[in-house]
Amino acid sequence: MCGIIGVISSDQVVGRILKSLKLLEYRGYDSAGVATIKGNNIKVRKKLGKLANLAKSTEEEQLEGNIGLGHTRWATHGTPKIENTHPIVTKDSAVVHNGIIENYRELKEDLIRAGYKFHGDTDTEVIPNIIDFFQNNGATLIEAVLLCANKLKGAFAIGLLSKSNPDLIIAIKQGSPLIIGLDEEKKSCYLSSDASSISEFCREVIYLEDGQIGILESNQYKIIDFDGQEVAIKKEKVSNEKCSDLSGFSSFMLKEIYEQPKIIKDIIAKYDEQANKIDFSKINHIKIIACGTSMYAGYIAKLWLEEKYNINTSVEIASEFSTKKNPIINKGELFFFISQSGETADTLASLKLVKKHGGCAIGIINNANSTMAKLVDKLILVEAGIEIAVAATKTFLAQLATFAFISGIEVENLKQSVKLIQQILKKDKEIYKIAKDGLVNAQKVIFIGRAVSYPIALEGALKMKELAYIPAEGIAAGELKHGSIALIDEKTSVIVIAPEDSSFSKIVSNINEIKARSGKIILIACRKALDQLKHLYDYAIEVPEYISEVTIPFIYTPVFAIYCSSYSSTTRK
């Protein structure tokens, strides 16, 4: 996951690049960089860690230029170090890149034999060197870009600056999103990997398609294919929502956590019955494909769909499914693809694979303009609004609310869920304190739950890992005794999800197992359960009693979001 921004203007561009990059920080936070051209020279600034480090650097020493590229990185090829931080700059070019160049090793070896030197170990570094190679051998910039694009294998979105054409930004798109935007009033042209990051500046955008190259100048652009032929331009309107407004909150994550009740209310109010129009009468198997948080929403959806329709439902990890050479797709099988962005690479690859083999695909997606939204047979929008924070929060509950409608769950359950979430949000200070005290000296954290609480445990562990950088694992409570209990000692904090549902007596047995191993127990339960188990836990977070089992995820998920958010702004450097 990475984010790309490019700006050409008659004014200085670094401020706008940084502002837009802030909205892409959820795409990567290992490092960030920006490059500009001024006086036929490429100037670059890079910093490890959060984007704020780069912003501070540009405040202390200004970086001038009317054309520039910025990038925020989550390392996939090459460790997080300055040499691998984008933009990658050679003698004549600067490149930012999202995606993976699958054949970079052989390309790198060819370039080394030709006398080119490499300073980092990222796959991106082959791109500007290939372009420089062709230019050094007589090609124009555009010719060199075409030759390079046709040599690369994999999925990539590329932004390029070149000293040979200092008034241009070149965009290359294959399998990874890239968008062009135009601000005619200010005679500015934009490039981004996510339209939301430039929506404040642009009224219209162009979504580049695979195999296309954008040639951007101030206030104008054209698009060619990988054969060099000019293609027709299709403009689309974009929401002019100002995403950068924190509305008084200290972070986007907190803002989005507190937006959750409103999001669920909006879904209830706006829902147009499209989910209820899915005909399950001829479906004999449902397969849900997703990654990360969206996959955990899929696990909960599986339980609801099976209960409502009595149809066998399975959940697959997109990164695993997408590698299948001959996926089994049977008649009467229905596929759900879940994605916040609609651009999740592994989920998109799985969708293309299913479509290639004739499968029927429904998208549960939060971005109507995304690649996945355009490929699915039926699109059901999540309607959560733009999500900027690194960790998904409001989209998780919005995905669940959407599946609640698909599963025919009575709307009253969602209305009650809104009230329950509001009660949880009022306990934020109490949750923050327990988050601070409950993990003192913890070397690892284990989340456990049963039935619908198990996917919530998986989601809690993911939040702990990505926000606090503490080793964490979500485990089905009944599986503790099958090996995982060996991990528990006095330096292990175990967060127990314990609703008083049909599995409550079994979770009590698991708590006793943890206590016998000296694990520190943080119990999340209603007052009745806490009173019953007060001799067993070290710390407790009281939650409301659930109205129905459907409301359980809407009670416990916000607790984890608040719990882990206390680490997001204080522990990462």
C-alpha cells in the first residue's frame, strides 16, 4: 500500500502535495518523500516514519517548484530506509511507484551489465534507470516511457518527472489505480492514486485504464496507450468534499470512530432495498473473498447468511484465492467481494479471476468509482464516506450493517445498535485508562472470542498490530487448549470478549485456563457477567447488554477501536 500525488501549477506545489498526501497516509506510513523541478534541477526531500516528519522538514527548509511528485510508502520491496523511499531519483528522472514489478530482478541485472548503478534494493529503482537508458540511446522521453512500460511485468502505477521535459508529469497505469484531475480556475493539473485526495481541488477527474499513459502539463493533458496511440478522454465528476477537516478531533481515526453512529443511521435512512433484491433461491453456495478487516466482516456475514438462507457459505483470503490456477466455480455459486477502497490488489485480482471463469460477483464496496465497482455484476455501496485513517473503523461496521440488510435482519436491530455504539463512545476515557494500564509490561496480546465474537477478536488483534505495533493474535477461544495456551504467561495480556450468549459458560472455562497460566486478563462484558467473574479478571471494560446476538459486533468492535486508538498517536514515531 502506497500513495501517489503529483501537481503542476503556476504556483508553488509542495504545500498541496503534502496536504493531499495526508489524505493518503492510510496507504502507507513507513516513509514519505517529495520531489520538485526548478531551473531544470530535480530537488528531493525524504524522511522515514510519519508524513509529519517530511512536512516539518519542508517547513524548516523550503522546497520550491511549480511541478512535483509526492509519495507515502508502505514497504513491500526493500526495507524502510532513505535509499528505498520514493521518489527514486536518477541523474535525469524522479519516479514514484505503487505496485510490484515482478520482473525487476532480470531488468536490474540487464542494467547493471550496461553500467548502471543501484543505491537501494526496491523494485522501483529499475524504472527511472530503464527510462534513462533509452533516452541515453537516442529515444525521446515519450518513446523511452513507452519502451519502459512494455518491458515491465506486474501491477504498477507510476508518476515520473524528467529533466529533459521539466514541464511534464508522466503517469503510467497497469493494474494499480491512477487518476488525473484538472483545476481549470487555477490552471493546475493533478495526479493521484486516490481521487479523494485531490477532490478538494478538482471538479472532474479521469480514471486511467490499464495500459494507458497520461501526459500532464499545466491545465492540459492527453492520454495514449502502450502503443503510443492517443485515446479518447472520459471525464467523471468527483465529490468536492473537504476530507482534510478534522472537525475538532486530534486524528482522523478518532473522527471516524465517532462517526460510526451517524454512518449506521445514514445506511438505515438511505438504504434503497437493493440488497434485499438478491435472489438466493437458486444459490447453493456463497463464497466471500476479502482481505484484512473486510475479511473479518466477511466471517460475521457468513454466520448471518447461513442462518438466514441455510446456504453453505465460506470465506477465502483474497491473496490465497488469487493465486489459484484453476479455481473451482460451480453453477449456483455466488461470490461477494468486500473492499473499502475497491482497489485492494489481491481482492481485485481474485475478482478478475472469478469473472474470467464465469462466476457471478457482487461487490460490497465503499468507492463507487473504483476498479472493482466497475467490474462486479452487482454493486452494493457501503455508504460510509471517505475513510482516511490507517486503520479501518467506520467501514467495518458499515460493511456489517450492509450485510445485515442482505441477510434480512430486522432494521430494529441496527437502530438499537446505534444506541449501543453511542453508549460505548461515552466510555472513551475509561477505555483509554484500561488500555494504558492493562498492557503494562505486556510482550504479546491475545484476543479470544467464540461464535460471532471470534471474528471480532481477529479484528481487535489486527488493530493492535497496526496501531500499537504490539505482537497480537486473535484466537477462537476453544482452540486455546490445542497449543496456543503454551504462549500464555505473566507477560501476556489476554483480552476476552464475553457476551452472555450461548457460549458464555465455555468462555468462562477459557478464562480459568488463562488464569492458571498467570496471564493478565482484560475482560470485556456486561455488568452482570463482570459481577459473576470479578475474582477472575485483572481489568474490565463494562459494555451494555446486547439486545440480540446481531448487535454483539456493534458493541464490542468500537471498544477495540477506542482501545487501540490510544496507541496510534503516541507510540509510532
